[in-house]
Amino acid sequence: MKKLALHWQILLGMVLGVLFAFLFIQFDWGKQFIIDWIKPFGNIFINLLKLIAVPLILASLIKGVSDLKDISKLSKMGGRTIGIYLLTTVFAVSIGLAVVNIIKPGKFISEETRIELVGSYSNDANSKIQAAENQKKAGPLQALEDIVPSNIIGAASDNGNMLQVIFFAIFFGIALILIPVESSTPVKAFFDGFNEAILKMIDIIMLAAPFGVFALLASLVAESPSLDLFEALFWYGLCVIIGLSLMLGFYVLIVFIITGKKPQFFINGIAPAQLLAFSTSSSAATLPVTMERVVDNLGVDDEVASFVLPIGATINMDGTSLYQAVAAVFIAQAFGMDLSFGVQLGIIATATLASIGSAAVPGAGMVMLVIVLAQAGIPEAGLALIFAIDRPLDMCRTTVNVTGDAAVSMVVAKSVDKLA
């Protein structure tokens, strides 16, 4: 009997997880059973993926940079990568603003619902506001300063420090290019072998993917707020999903135009990574699978994928930036505010920069949203309005983030003649 493809196994696990949760929460003891006995397996799966994120970036980036053998190639690829990432992010924010201004979801929120939501989620909102306040107190060059770690061991101990790990890996790879070949060869051989071992670990972990996403989706359904709150925010969620769907179409289009690859080829190749991103809400946790799919199924040379994808998982947050634009205007509409064209241009700039600073972990975009709200003069307390459905939308925008990384890697690979 032919074995089901990985993306179908993951999709089946997701569907069964949702059905299992809906069945069990009908019983008084069902919700607690899922939290105590099912959710831990989902957490273990995510931890396994996070476990290899830093080693993967170190191994793949050092290997990828040192394999270039020429620093001019690095600057050429790096410039194109960052330039394309910025362009797609600006496009994503613009789409988000267009959709939310056309549908105007904030007009559907009644005063009673607004008070209920703000009251229910005010504590969560306050914690995010405080985190954003701490970030705003930093100097103008703090983000640049934070890229350079004072201790690589300390930086590698936290997945939130991905940019620092990337900086070290690129720096180390450049050093390998500049030293004599006889000195660099044994070091390169070590990282080549190290990279192969990490890739094999990914293969082993992915055997558990259907079970992991089953547990994740079951716990998400069990812990979700009441459906009444979801109904009040239906139009807001619809705006985000429409915008994200348009971005997915945009990625398929640019891949087809620039690389000549058919939409079905691209979607089939990246589908398992998309489903995993949807389940985990973490670009960093999905990175190992994204790299494997892009290299093995989309034809991107390992040299390009090992450079473009780790950077994308850290700074390319198209889905997050689109959501921030929609959320900011939605909150303004809910409070009866009319945002001028100039203010919305400011949202484009701020959301683009904020998305670059978002950590590739669940919920990080919410902290950056506070900065977007503050820049536009929108009450930060309005953050509480969107907490009820933030998690499912986080899952959707992470899927778009990962898809964008894959699309850009194909475009960059094509531009340097490294696409099969």
C-alpha cells in the first residue's frame, strides 16, 4: 500500500486533533484531560523543532557562506535577499491596509462587545504594552547593537537571539573564506558533517509530525475562548485572512513569472512546511522543515537556501506585517477614529520595520503591534480587542511568513543561477 505523502499525514493529524477536541470538550472532564494528557505531546514536538533551530542555523550558514569561496558573491546574494524581503513586506502591509479600509471591520463592533473584550483581555494587553514600552526606551541604534552578541554561547542558548546567531555564523563563514585552504578544510569538513547530522535529525523528528500537530490542534480548540467572542470579531479575522490569501497568491505569481515553475509545483513542494507553520505558529520552529523542502523539493541550491532561509525566518515577516496593518486600522475603527492617508503611510513604514524586529516565535508580533499603534496615535488598550482570535490568526500569518521565505529563496536562487 502506498504511503500517504507527509503533507497529507500532517493535514489528517490536524483534522483529527480538532475533531477529537470537539468531541472531548462535550464532557466536563474532557478539557482538562486534553490539557493534562494531550497538550504535553504537542509541546514536546515544538521543543524538538526548537532544539535543532540554532544548531541548524550555525551549521547551514557557516557551510553556505564558506562554500561561496568569494566574499563578492556573499554581498551580491545578501543585497538581493534583503532587498526582495523588504519589497514583499511593504507590499504585504499595503494589501492589509487596502483590505481593512474596504471592509471596515471595526464598524461591526458594538460598544457592549468592546467593553467586554477590553475587560476580558486587559491583563494580557497590559503585559504587551509594558514589553513594547521597554523596547521604545532603547536608543535609535539599539537594534543594530543587539545584532552583535557579547557571548555566542549565551546567544545560542535562546531562540529569540536568532539574529545574533546569524551574525556569528556569517562572520565565522567569512573568516573561513579568508584563511588558507589547508587551515579551513578540516573546519569545513566538521560543519559539513554536522549539517548532515542535523538534517537527519529533522527526518527523524518529522516522523512524529502528524502526532505532534494532532496534539497542538486539540489543545488549541480546548483552550479557545467562547464562540460568542469569535463571532464579534468575525469581520476582523476575515480581513486578515483575505489579505494573507492575496499574499499567498502573490508569492505563487512571482515564482511563476521569475522562475517559470508552475503553481502546483511550488505549493506541493512547500505544503508540509506550511502545515507545520500553521500548527506551531513559529517560523523558527518550522525552519528545519522549510530548508529541507526548499532544497529537496523546490530545487534551490543548498548554498542559497542555507543563507536566505535563516535570514528570512528572522526578518521576513510578511504575514505579521500585514496583520499589524489590519489590526491597527481595525482598532482605530472600533474606537471611532478616522486615520488620515499620512498616518496610514506611517503605518506602512512602522509595520515594515517592526516586522523585521519580530522574533520568529508565537505571539511576538503582538508586542511589535503596540509600537505600530503608538506611532499612529491609536490607543494601545485596544490591543485587548483582538486577543480572542489572535492565536488562530497567528497560525495563518506564520504560514504566509514561511511561504514568503520559500518564494524569495527560489527568486534569489534563480537570480544567481542556482535553481534546478
